[in-house]
Amino acid sequence: MTVSSPVFIALALSLVSALCYAAAAVVQERTAAGTADLRGTLARGSWWGAVGLNASGALLHVVALRYGPLTLVQPLGALTLVVAVPLGSLAARRRTSGTQWRGMGLTLVGLTALLAATAAGNAPDDTLGTGEVLAVALVAFAVIAVLVRFASGSSALGGLAFAAASGMASGVGSTLAQKLAVGPTLSWSVAVVAVLTVAFASGGLLLSQKAYRSGLGGPLALLTLVNPVAASVIGISLLGEGFQYGTAGTLIALAGAVAAARGVVLLSRPQPRYDLSGGRPASAPTPAPAPALDLTPATTPAPAPARFLRARLPSAPRVRPVAVELTGTSRTV
């Protein structure tokens, strides 16, 4: 694979695209955490900055689809999660845990295996027909509608359902974008594909924003998995894309997919928040100092039991009250 080969160009563009998407995801997650509804989100400049990053990533992704097949370019989108996790930790001033590092390692190993099995060195020369585009769009819309309906009725899994819907929309949008990137000609069918591509891409962006309201790790992980799976299924079933080296290449690709999926699952686990300055979990309270023992003589008058003791025992030495600090409040003995 030379520097000027189509696969190398697709790989380089996919890497930069993943960086843009990762930065946008971190900004979206932090924006969603600070706003209560979509109207408040749209009023914040940081969200529009995330839109710009997403648009840049999408543009680079479309150009990458011009030089590489769906089965190569789409799985590289998992690099978004690999970059977003340490970037999110840095933005939130917490340490990246050992589990997250293992997840990133497995994801990179899996993507390397997929790259070895799919990097054929040739640019794609086939795209979906008009009838196939309409069929894919109809099926995708139905699946997204079901997921959104499920998300509205389930508070516990709502974020994951929105993430799956976003991944489906983004994967289909990338598939349709490839038809625009590979030798488009001006016609009514290309105009329809362009409208559908924009609709699915915009829907994926809005759905991901709703998904990130439940956190970054789990929704981003599921979105990252569903996106390449949807696009790869379309590429293999409708475009005849496959893997190199026959059966061995297929097994390598499957093993890589399993490793990458395991890495994504590890990355999606909730992690304790660690302060970068002290090493203690940010949620852990600072230990309170032990109560001090105050043995200085008290100036308050002796209570009734002390007066009773002096009255009954006139020859006893005088008892002086002492204040003792036991539980943070002064008690006189």
C-alpha cells in the first residue's frame, strides 16, 4: 500500500474524520449535560461548534468513501471512540482508567485485523441503484422509528435506543453519500439521494445529541458499533463487497470485529471520576479531621448534678467542670 494508493488516502481521511467526530462528541456530551432541553442546546455556541466539527468529519468521511469501500471506511469510525475517551477524560479532568486503556488496545487490534482483510487497494466502482436506495431508506426509516418509539417509552434504556437509531441513520447516510461521491451525474435520482443523505445525516446528529444526555461512554459505544454494522451489511449484501484472502480473510475480519466489539464494550463501561491533581475519586468526600479533645476549664456554671454532689459531700475536693469535644459539639462533664 503506497502513499498514493486509494486505500491509503481513504485511511488518512478516515483518521482525520475520526478526530473531528471525537471532538464533536465530547463537546456535545458536555453541552447536553448543561442544558435541559433541545431549545437550550440550540441557543449555545458550543453546540454549533460541535455541528461544525461534525460537518467537517462528515465531509472528510464522504471523500474517504470515494477512495475506499464501505467495509473499510465505516469500521474505522470506531477510532472516534478511541480518541473521544481520553479526550473526554482530559476535558473533565479525570484519569483514563486501566479498563479504558485495555478497551482502546482491543479496539485498535480489531481495527488493524479488519484493515488487513479489507484493504484491497482499489477504489469502489459500484454504488446502489435508485430502487436499492429507496428500499434501504424505507427499511432504515422503519427501524429508526421503532427505536425512537422504544426510547420514548423507556427511561432506563432510552439513551441506548437513541444511540442505536443515530448509528443506523449515520450508517445509511454514509452508504447513500458514497453514491454521491463515486462519479455522480446530474439527474433526478441523484437529487433524491442527496436529499435522503442530508436527512439521515441530520437525523443522526440530532438523535446522538439526545443519546448523549444519558452520558458519553455507552451511547457513543453503541453508536460506533451500529454505524459500521449497518453500512457493512449494505455493502456486502447489495454491493458485493467482501474480504481478501478468501475464507482466511473472512475469519480474520470476524476475529477483528469481535476484538473491536469487546474493546468498545470496555470503553462503554462507566468509570470512576478521578481528579488529575490528587488521585482521589472526585466523588469521594474529603475525610473530616478527627475531633479534637478540649481539656480547658469551662467558664460556664456547674450544672445541677455537680451542686448536688458538693452539697452531700462537703469534705470532697471541689469538682471543676471540664468541657470535652466528643462529636463536634461541646459537652460539659
